[in-house]
Amino acid sequence: MYAVENTKLERKLFGLTFKNPVGLAAGFDKNAVLYNELSNFGFGFIEIGTVTPKGQAGNPKQRLFRLKEDQGIINRMGFNNEGLETAIKQLKKNKGKVIIGGNIGKNTQTKPEDYTKDYLECFHGLHPYVDYFVLNVSCPNVGSHAKLNDKDYLLELISAVQKANNSFETQKPILLKIAPDLNEGQLDEIIELIAETNLDGVIASNTSTDRTGLKASEARLAEIGNGGLSGKPINEKSTKVIKYLATKSNKAFPIIGVGGIHSAKDALEKIEAGADLVQIYTGFIYEGPKLIKEINEAILKM
Ligand SMILES: Cc1cc2nc3c(=O)[nH]c(=O)nc-3n(C[C@H](O)[C@H](O)[C@H](O)COP(=O)(O)O)c2cc1C
């Protein structure tokens, strides 16, 4: 009902052929249990994870809040997932219907000197089972933000993962997922980083820690507490990041645009800003699977 089959929707990017450019963003199928079924909704790709080496419970509940008046969500799940071994077990059941991205991170308890080890463990473990990788360095709910925002550390991390990639017979594309809250100086650093490492692309963006302009009351937001904001309220912000990266780099690398896509128009704006592919999460929650069809049909008309 929701799949749009048309070769005009195909996108070739970092050596992969996506049957259409609309994907499911990370955090929905954290343990890779639903991707075979979710592919029937017509997604062109599905990103599983974030997977961490060991399983972890994440933050105490309640940790997910709908802001209905804003068409947004605040979450502080904190990388709740069953860990690498479970993800591998699940991915062995892949029926091959859709491109799978592996979004990887570090355990919350991991000491800063061992962050790279965590990413490498997940990278090695998932390498045979996913089509592309995402280094998630932008989750606002797992602490350690300072280190994962530091350019020197990111250089070290990316180099280590690329070295691991080269040890395999076939190499998998590696992307970096960034926050929507980076300023222009930080975005310039990301552009430099991609140029220096030849990384395959960027996913912009993760959830935001900024809460300005929300319809939800101060009292309600205070009651909710910490967490990353997603959905409509971050749409413009993430589109701005995509536009800045694409323009300033002269479109030097592929971009997956995500953040607040709740309509076909929102998706087209991301593509216009420089996104090669798009992903949805909160829009999928509020609008349902018809959103996938609407976006693909609008792209065909574009
Ligand atoms: C409940 C929830 C859990 C999420 N978990 C993850 C995650 O594990 N890893 C990740 O990279 N992004 C995660 N995200 C971020 C989304 O993948 C996406 O980048 C963000 O929500 C912006 O897109 P949206 O406005 O369409 O939701 C999560 C988002 C939500 C709402």
C-alpha cells in the first residue's frame, strides 16, 4: 500500500543503489528486530541501532515524551539496546529486501580512553551484516559530548575505523551523524574532517538540545527534564545545517537529511538544501507510513 516502485526513484550513492531515497532513521529499530517487516512500508533503507558492544538498559522510564502541540518528541532513551550479539543474531535473518545501515555507538559506562574500542568492536561485529555504517557521535543522552565533539578525537576515531574497514575484503561506506546544534565554526570543522579523512558522508541531524520557540509551556518542559528534541520544531534547524554543509563544501560529500520531516514538502526542502537521501522518525510516528508514499510521489513529480 505504501511502497512506490519506480526506477526514477533510484539513487546511487557510495557504491550502493537505494531503490528510493526515503529511509527510517536510527533509534526506531534499535535491536534490528523489525527491519524485514518495516521494509514493506516502502522504505528505501533502514538504519538499525544505535548498537553498543554490551546490552544496556538506558535511562530510567519515563524517558520519551510527546509534545503534541509542537508535533515533536523529547527523548532521553540513553542507547537502550540489547547489544552487539543480539543485533548480529537478528541481522542473520535479513531477507535482503532493503539496504541496512548500522548505527554504532559506545556504552554509557565506557571510559573516554576506551570509546574507540567500543566503536571498533561494533564495526567489526556488524561489518558482514550491514550495507553502510554510521558513527553516532551526537546523541545528547549519553554524556561524553565534549570528547565526541572534539575534532582531534574524531580524526582519531575515523582513522581507526577506516583502518579496520581496510582490513576487510570489501569496504563498507562510513558516515558521521552530527547534531543540529553545531555552530558555523563547528560545521567548518566537520567539512575539514570529511576532506581530511575522505569519509563517505554525513547524516544531519540528530536530536537537538535547544528548546526555543516551542508551544509547550515552560512548566511542562521543566517537568519533562533533559532530552533531545525531534520532529517539527527542529525541521528548519537541520535543513539549515544541510544547506550550510552543502554550500560551504561545494557539495563535496553525500548528505542524508533528517530532522522534522513531517510532509513531502519538508522532504523536498531538505533535498533542495543539499540532501541526497532523507530519513524520518518523528514524522513517521505522527503521520504514519503514508508519509513514505507521499514523499516518494512528490519526488517523482519534482
Ligand atoms: C525515541 C528516539 C530514539 C532515537 N534513538 C536514536 C539512536 O539510537 N541513534 C541515533 O543515531 N539517533 C536516534 N534518534 C534520532 C533520530 O534518528 C533522528 O536523527 C532525529 O529524531 C531527528 O529526526 P526526526 O525529527 O525525523 O525524528 C532517536 C530519536 C527518537 C525520537
